[in-house]
Amino acid sequence: MIDDFLGHWWALALRGVLALIFGILAVAWPGITLLVLAVVFGAYAFVDGVLAGVAATRAAKGRRAPLILLAVAGVIFGILCLLWPGVTVLVVTLLIGIWAIVTGIAEIIAAIRMRHEIRGEWLHVLAGALSVLFGVLVLAWPATGALTIALLIGVYAILAGITLIVLAFRMRRLRTHAAA
């Protein structure tokens, strides 16, 4: 499993960069309309799912499940947001909250499976825990409005993005040391 992540550390880094950019935009312009937020989030979730799918196709057969879960969740939730951007704040909020919980659980599962193979798997657990916590908070207060949701999404995406980027560069460093 470690080889799956080491060989494709760049996909993890790209996911982190996309999350970071998305988060900065959401924090910088919290007053954006729900329509724009839904489309931007949909595009982010879809690309995140596609990248997880790429990693799943290259992973060993017995180790694909968490990546497949990430891929399916990202693609499905991304498409739903892109097809129906005019839905109410409540529906978009629920989709985002559920997506974050599913993604977080999959990240934690992947980290647990790697715990004996790498050091620093806590970063993967932290990224997953942040996703789950964010999802639970969003589901607990779904009617808080687009402005608050945009700020929460932005902060979550910035933290998750930074965490994924750090993890990617740790994977890159491990790949370099493994090759030597």
C-alpha cells in the first residue's frame, strides 16, 4: 500500500493545493452567492473524486476500497452540486456535510491501514478527522446561511489542504529515501 501512495504523492499534493485554493477563495469572498459556491464546491469535489479514482486504479487490488470510496463520494457529490446549483442552502449544506464525513472516514481508514508502513500517518488521520468534524458541524447547524457556511468551508478546506500538502511531501521524501 505504501508504494501506491509514494508513487502518486503528486495526486495527494494536487488535492491539497486544490483544497487550499478553494478555501482561500471561500474565505476571501464569503458573500458569494450560493449558486457560485455550489458550482465551485461541485467542481472541487468532482476533481478530488477523479484524482482519488486515478489513485485507486493504480493501487494494489486489496487496498483500493478507501480510494474507491473517496472517488465515488467525490464524483457523485460533485455531479449533484453541478447539476442542481440552484438548490436551497439546506440541501447544499447537507450534501457538503455528508461528503465531508464520508471523505473523512475514508481518509482515516486509509491511515489506519498504513500505520505499520509509514511514520506520520497521524497527518492522514488528522485530515480525516478534520473532514468528519467539519461534516458533523455542518449537519448540526444547516440553516446558518451561505455566509457562515462559506467561511466554515473555507477554513476547513485551508486546513485540509495544508494537511494533505504536508502529507504529500512526506510521501515524496519517503519515496526518495526508499529509492536510495
